[in-house]
Amino acid sequence: MPADRAAASAARPRETGPAHGWAGLSRPALVLIVLAVLSVVSIALFMTLGAKGSWSFVLSFRGKKLLSLLLVAYSVAVSTVLFQTVTNNRILTPSLMGFDALYVLIKTAIVFFLGVGALVSIDNQLQFVMEVLVMVGFSTLLFRWLFLGQERSLHLLVLVGIVFGILFRSFSQLMQRMLDPGAFNVLQDTLFASFATTDPTLLGISSIIVFAASVVGWRLLHSFDVLSLGRAQAINLGVPYKRTVVTILVVIAVLVSISTALVGPVTFFGLLVATLAHSLVGTSKHRYILPAAVMLAVVCLVGGQTLLERLFAFDTALSIIIEFLGGIVFIALVLRGSAR
Amino acid sequence: MRSLLLAFLATVILAVVSLFIGVSDVSPLALLSGSAEPRAVEIFVASRVPRTLALVLAGAAMAIAGLVMQMVVRNRFVEPSTAGTSESAALGFLVVTLLAPGWPLMAKMGVSALFALGGTALFLRVLKAVPLRDVLLVPLVGIMLGGVIGAVSAFIAYRAGLMGSLLAWNMGDFSGVIRGRYELLWIGLVCCLVAYVAADRFTVAGMGKDFTTNLGLDYRQVMVLGLVIVSLVSAVVLVSVGSIPFLGLIVPNLVSLMVGDNMRRTVPWVAVGGAGMVLACDIVGRLIRFPYEIPIAVVMGVVGSALFLYLLLRTPRHAS
């Protein structure tokens, strides 16, 4: 395979640019290979390191956790990259726009208005599908209002998004405080998820939904690169703009719901991976960026969780570290962007 | 002047209402006629009056701190919680609680104020790297810087098992205010008075460094005075009741929509407005699920972020 790749890139040197690294591979291909190796290594370490007792138990127990981490890594990476493509910038992400806070708000509102009975009596998976649908509806509305109307400056959008996130969070807190303690406990059980304690009951339905969303996204793959040129160019080049953007937005909303349901809100993870992917790969072609971002997310999540859990015995600190690094990356991005 | 008097009256009415809301039965008539039970009097003096005073003091001080900060940074959208100041104050309080738990509260508050000052200085240092002072970029960088500092605090608190305390400091709540536990807030009043006396200087400083120097004022000195006021108020409020988000942002902006930007004129408005808003939010928090209470930070988070959104989207800004 590397020989074919090398021959192909030698035959069309312009497509990947002049940067040829080790063994004649182009830079994006090299980056992808390195990332793939790192992902496999971190997955192997996650499954085996520090295992005691029966292997069949360890493998199935950790396998479930691994699957949820992989689903989260995939959802966050793909949704962030696509969101940045659609909005044509490198700073905004779905979680900065408050999409994951919106998911928590919807869940809280269900308990608040329909009562805790709704949460208990309706089948878990059916309920999840319903929440995802509501989420898709609301986030599409919000997005259409902010992006498809008049032109607004990027900084205004980011700031509005962040404040919307704070509003959603405050509203959830307000409703949670008004619930009676029993109902609050039930709600907290369904919302309490983190990298260390993922929610295993939703794995099956999540996998199916992620797969379906990916199929939809896959069929639009050809238009991603064109969309990233901006609205005017995309329309000029024959992309049915509104329809495509709304479809992609639905995919994003679905993926955000999945990751929030599995591990709770994480503000900066997507920004971190997408930024790293862009700077490592060095091209903005989605067939390189998307897999690179996904594998980076896998390395960060699975590798980071292994390191913290097995070596340092910090159970839930991964999200704090991600927030810390992500905040710094964000400030650097904003400052660099405005300096230009 | 007359409308200011009306606003003042409205705030006084809110304060009186706040005095007589609560689970225990304290009736104003009985208190006045002297026929109240000793227990009711005790509750009134030890809990209701301190709480109402704390609300007024904290509200006025936070709103003034926001106003001063907006003048000094020359940006309408900064306040202690959008500049990393509140988060730095919390970090300082956390550090001193871990390293010197035996210190008196006053000393701890001092350390917290020093951290707040340092955090604000860091924020201004970062802003210097922004050559193009986009109005919206400043609060954006501030909120994120606050997030980074908050993550550092969360990490330390997590390792030290103090997550609960950190959550309490970040969640302003007046339900724990009783006699003997709010007096530090009087420092906030002193800060307000200093801000009023120095109001003209801040107004001039708000017009820029060159302009200030031209008028014969020491720009650096005015800046330092402003930052000290802001840090002290943030630390005092954080240590006594926990941080109250968005207050310093909403009140001065609403006031400036009504009466303009001359700080000598706006200071009384902002002080009265801040006190009134905090009183109103606290009363809502106490009534909405009576007899239980909802912390003011939650109510203020909803009201404040909604009003902030209104301020941001009020006029369609042309794309820059």
C-alpha cells in the first residue's frame, strides 16, 4: 500500500503539495499512519494495563467502556470539524455554542414539566431517541437564527454562543433546584456521567444512531471541501447550500447528543482535537482532516484516560485537564486570528 | 434627579420586603408597637437585617466594581466574572485555605484580593497582545481566561478534596448570612465611596492614555486605583457570600442606556440599581419555592445571561 500511495503522490505532486517526508509519503498520509499506530497502542494499553483476574471479565468490562470512549471521540471530532466547515471558521465549536448545555436543559425540562414518572416509565432508548429529536429541532432553529439570517461578526457569534451556554446551564440549575429531592436524584443519576463513569445502557442505541448519522454524512462527503470555501463560493460551485447545511447540522446535533449522553458536557475537547488536526495535517481536505481528528480524539481520550487511571490514579481529572489546555488553545487562536 | 429618587424609593421598598420574607413569622406591626415576641425580634436583628444589608452592600459594590472596570479597561462588556477576576479571587481563597487554614478571615480575604489583582493584571497583559481592540474580543478572552484559572482551581480542589467548598464559593448565596458573617462587606461600601470621589478621574481615564496624560493626570495611578477597587470588591463579595455572575455587567450597561456615560452622574444610579437588582433576584429566589431557597447566583445566571444576550443582539452590528 505505501508503494501505491507513494507512486500516486509522485504522479500528482500538486495535489498534496511539495512536502514529502519519510519514505516518500506525503505529510497527511504520514500523519495518519502515525496517528493510527498511536491509537492502536493506546487502545491496547487501555485494555491490558494493570489487568488482574479473569481475562474474559476484564475484556468485556473494559470493552464496554472502550466502546463508549470511542463513540465519544468519534462524535466529538466529527461534529466539531463539520461545524467548523459549515460556519467557515476555526474557533466556533458545537459545545462553545452551548449545544451540549442544551441537551442537559432538555433532559431537565422533561423531568420538570412531565414529572419524574416520564423518565422512569418510558423506555430508556425510546426516550433517548425523543431527546435527540427535540435537540435536533432546537439546535437547528438556533443555528438558522444566528447563521442563516444577516451577516454577523465572528466574535459576536462566539460570545452569543457562550452566553447562550451559560443561560442554558443556569436554566437547568434553576429547574433542578425546584424539583423535589427524589425527582432530582433520579435526574442526577441519568445526567451523572464522566470519562471515568460512562453510561453503559445507551451503548447499543448510540452505536446504531452514530452509524446512521455517519452514513448520511458520508453521502455528503464530496461537498464538505466546497462548503469550507464559504457560502458564496459554495453556492457558486453548485452546492444546494441551505439544504446541505441543514442536513449537516442535523448530523452534528445527533452526534453532540450522543457524546453528551455518554460522558456529559465537555467544552473544549472538540476545539482541541480539531485545531491539532488542522495544524498537524497541514491541508484542509476533509478526507485527511476527519480521520486525523477522530484518531487524535481517540489517542487523547483513551490514552489520556489510561495514563490518568493506571499511572496517576486520578479518576475524573481528565476533563479538568482538557478544559485547562482547551482554554489556552482558544485564547491563543483568538489572539492569533485578530493579529492577522 | 427625580427619577433617581424614584429608583431609590423602589430599592428601599424592595429592602423592606426582603426584611419580612422568611419562614419565621416576623410581623412589621408587632415590631413597631413593641409587642413582638423576643424570638421574633432576635430573628429580625440577627438574620433579616444582616441579610438585607448584605444584599444592598454586595449589590451596590459589585455593580460599582463592574462600572469602574469598564472605565479602566475601556470596554462595555467586562466585569469581574468576564475578566478572570472572580476566578482568581476564588483561586487565592482556595490556596490560602489549604496553606494557612488558621489565618483570620480578614487575612484570607487579603490574599484573595491579591490573587484577584494578579489575575486582572494577567488579563490586561493578555489584552495587550490584541492589536485590534475589537469590543467583543475582550470579554471573550476574559471568559476563557476565567475558565483556565477555574480549571486550575478545580484541579487543586479535586486533589485536596475541597470540591464542595469551591462550588459553594462560585455559587453566590445569601441564605447563610447572619450577624457576624457579613461585616466584611462594609469594605465594599468604602470602595464605592472611593469610586464616587474618584469618578471624574475614571471618566477621564476612560478616554484613553494620551488624553488622560494631556489633562495632567497620572494614567498609571488611576489604573492601579481602579484595579485595586475591583479586586477588593470581588474578594470581599466572594469570601462573604460567593460570586454573583453578570451583575457588574448588566447594571452599568442598562444605566448607560438610560443616563449616559458621565461617571459622576452614573455612580449613584449604578449603586442603587445594583442593590435593587440583587434584592429583587434574592426575593425571587426565596419565594419561587417557598419555604426552600434558590441561591441568588442561579437566579442571577438566568436573568443576567438573558439580559447580556439582549445587550449583545440589541443593535445589528455590521460585520467587521
